Amino acid sequence: MANTTACPPQINENPVSTHKIDLLRVIAHPVRIMLLEELTRGVKCVSDLEKFLDIRQSNVSQHLSLLRRLEIIDYYMDGKLRCYFLRDPLIPDLIKLLKKDYEGDLPAPECCPITKKGKYPGRSN
């Protein structure tokens, strides 16, 4: 007898997919989102980010360290200053997407696309 239970789709475990999943996991924090949004505007030193975020330098450094570990950002030294910049080209697109406003929900299906039966029990569009 054949197994009729549907199997969940397999996640492609290639390095690109894993990196993007890790990236989303790491940036999912309000301070890191604001920090990355500020870095989309250009290079910033730790003191600039401390003032912008209105948090202590040690806290800013912890967030920067985590983002740097995933190679989302990097820095260069200018004398004693560490100046941070974006490295991951996905970040500006993600920030832009997160800032976008959407009108309403996607339309509900009329019926099941496979059986062509059933009716959506939610509100109609």
C-alpha cells in the first residue's frame, strides 16, 4: 500500500540558503535593523552610531560584532576610530522592503487549486 501522506518540501541546504537564513535570524532585532538602516546611508563610526541609536557604546559594539561575524558589515581604522560600512549587498534591498507600506491583503483563492472544490471560509474580498 502506497504512503499517501504528503512530505514537506526539502530545504535546499546549499551555503547561499543557509547564509540568507542566518542573515535574517541575526538582523531580526530592532537595534540591528536601525543600525543597518543608518549604514545604508554611508560609513559611520561607533560614536556616530552610539548617538544615533541612543544606547551605550558597549551595547553598540555587541551588535556590530555580531553583524561583523556574519560578514554583513566590516570596518576600517581611521586613526583610533573604527568606521563601519555595509558589505552584504542584500541589506539595502531588505531595508527598503521592510520600509515599504502595503495596501490590504492578497486576494483569497476562490477554491482549492488542486481539487477545484471547497470555499474560503474567511471574509470575501
